Amino acid sequence: MYSHTELPDFVKNYLKKFADTHWKISRDVNKYFSNVVVIPSLAEYEMLPTCLNSLEKNDEKILNETFVLVVVNNSQNSDELIKRNNSESIKFLSNYKGKLNLSFVDASSLKFALPDKLAGVGLARKIGCDLALTKFDYSSDKKKIIFFLDADCTVRPDYLQTITSAFSKKNLHTAVIEYEHKFDESTPEAEAIICYEIFLRYHRLGLIYANSYYNYHTIGSTIVCDVESYIKAGGMNKRKAGEDYYFLEKLAKINKIYTITDTLVYPSSRKSWRVPFGTGQRITRHLARKQNEYVAYNPKSFDVLKKWLKYFSDEKSVNTKNILSETEKIHPLLKEFLITNNFQKDWGKILRNNPSPREIQKQKIFWFDAFRTLKLIHFLRDNSFPNINLFDAVDELLKKMKISFPINRNKDIPDIQTQKQYLVFLRNLLREKFSDDN
């Protein structure tokens, strides 16, 4: 058994190999915890107090077991307005007297600003998570959980309790939390975020329909994992955007990712310059009217994916030549996709190195991972099944899944109220019918 302050060897080894000692915890709390919430913050002085206030509304008992670490960050060459905003955040955090066990990391001021080449949300999350490893009470038998949030998010008052309870009772290692973008229907952003969230939920529904192992949503502020999984995955990556996607893929290869639907995270629905793609950029692009945003992957692509996964997951599907022959029957482009993605060489190596059928089945999931799944959908889109109208795509996929849909529309792009009905229907469907608890 470890003492309160002693780090286990596997944590020490990880920190020695992967952590950067340049950044430290400021205004530290002389205490150790079961939970750590890591919040990167870039020019979020206006939003950060609201995020923290939503955490403060959680149960006081669990707040006592929870450490909140804000990583105030910018690049060395960030605009002076950003640096001043971050300076205000640091003042606010330095003088904080609320209910949270709250500390922060200065990754903003002259000596500690992130190097321009690496600066971004990935590195900010990594700095916070790596430092979080030093704040857990390893003498306790309780699950040691890292929560990923963003400074412009809010959470429900049952957020911490629901997640810690689920991790304990179900012995979870990694989860994503159900989410809902908040929006004001009177604002221009409402139309943009409704469209984007319908697209996100349609895509996840397509993966569920296809029986993909990687059928979780990939929103950074909804990720939760235990310390062991974080370290096994090699920690957070340093990507400027998409860090959540690739981190979740690594976590999924360690343990199946569970979706917790009994509480909610509310990501921001504002436009943003902070990352080169993702929600904020999608909202910005929608508002600029640069292209038609009301499009989605053709459901026929999910048909091909479904047939491929059913065939490939069969224990009898082992021989490389047979696999390529059968995939050509599913769709000629599927065979072309596998060949161009080095399947023959990779699969031959997998068969040589993994004699047991059980290991081969595991390697199938590893090889045809989340990234290759998305690459296949894009390959089919570009070469056979172009994008179609977003609402036609939803209607068609629901029909394929034999799900009755009570909403009628008489336009390709319906009015905002009908769009909201689509969104609410998909939210409820994924939460109730396709919950991991069902």
C-alpha cells in the first residue's frame, strides 16, 4: 500500500519518460484526491467562472475528493489581447475563494508560454493531465479518475457523482459523457449548432448501425478515464486539434469505451478561432455561408461498412486472399481501399506474430480502427457515394434501422423548429434506445 504522497512505480516511470518538468502547479492544495478535473483555458476569462460555478454545484462530499486544475495557456507569439485575457484569468484563479479544491498551471506568462510549434489544446491537456497524476491519493482503493473539460463548458450538478458512481459500480476504465450543446434560438449560432449536432449524432448512429467497435462520440470535454488507462495509452498527445479523437482511439484499444448517459456536459456552441477544426470552426464556417452545411455521408457507405465489419469479425475470416476476394463482392471499392491501406502486408505480419485465434480477433479491431473507419467512409464518399442532404440521410438511416420517425417535413432544409425536432429526437434516441445500459 502506498502512502498519501508516494507515487506508484508505473506513475513514476510514465512521468520520467513522457512528462515535461517545465510547468508546475501554482497555488497548490496540500491534499490528495480520487478525482482530478483538468481544464485547458485559452483567453477564457469571461467563460471560466461559469464553468467553475457549474462544478461548484456538485455534491460537497465529492467536491472534497476532487481536485480542479486549470491550465491557462497561450503560445509564445500569441496576440497581446490573448495574453492579457489569460493574465486576468490567472489573477482570478490566484484569488479564488470558492468551494473547489482549485489550482492552476501558468502556461501563459513569458517564461512558461507554450512553444509556437506545439502550442494548442493537446499540449495544454497533456500538461494538466501529467501534473494531475501527482495529485492522486494512491493509498486509497478508490478509482482514480481524470475528467477532461473545457473552460467554455458547463456540467450538471450530478456530473461528478454520476460518473464516479458509474466507474465504481461498473468497473469502468474509460467513458464519454452524453452531451448537449446549449443554444439561444434567437441567435445566428443556433441554426449552425443545431445543424452540426444533428450531423454528429447522425454519424454516431451510422456507426452504431454498422456495429462499429468505435461507435462513441469524440468530443474532448466529455472524456473521462482512470489513471491506469491514461498511462497505458501513453498519455495525451500534443495535437493542436483532434487530440480527443486520437486519444480516444488509443483508449479504445485498451478497453471498450462506455457512454454515460445519466448526466450531461454542455459544450459551447459559439464560433471560435482556437482550433483549426471542430465545433468552433464549423460554427464559424456555417455563419460565413461558405458552403452548404446541410449535407452528410450517404447511408449507403454505412451499409458497406456494416457488411465489411460483419464479414471481417467472423473468426473464419483469416486468409488474406479470401478476405480480399470477399470484400470485392461487398463492394469493389472496399478491396481497393484495403489494398491502398497496406492491408496485405499488415495482415500477413499480424498472422505471423499472433498464432492464437483470440489474439487475431483483437488485432482485427486494432487494425481497422477509428481512423481507418473514417478513412473508408471518406473513400466511399469521394469515389462512389457522394454526400446527400442531411435530413434525407437521417430519414434513410432511421428507415434502415426500422426506427419510426414522427416528424414530417416538406423542404430539403426545414425551418428551425423542425430542425430542432430532429435534434431532440436523435438526442433521445441515442440516450434511451442505444444507451450502453440497454
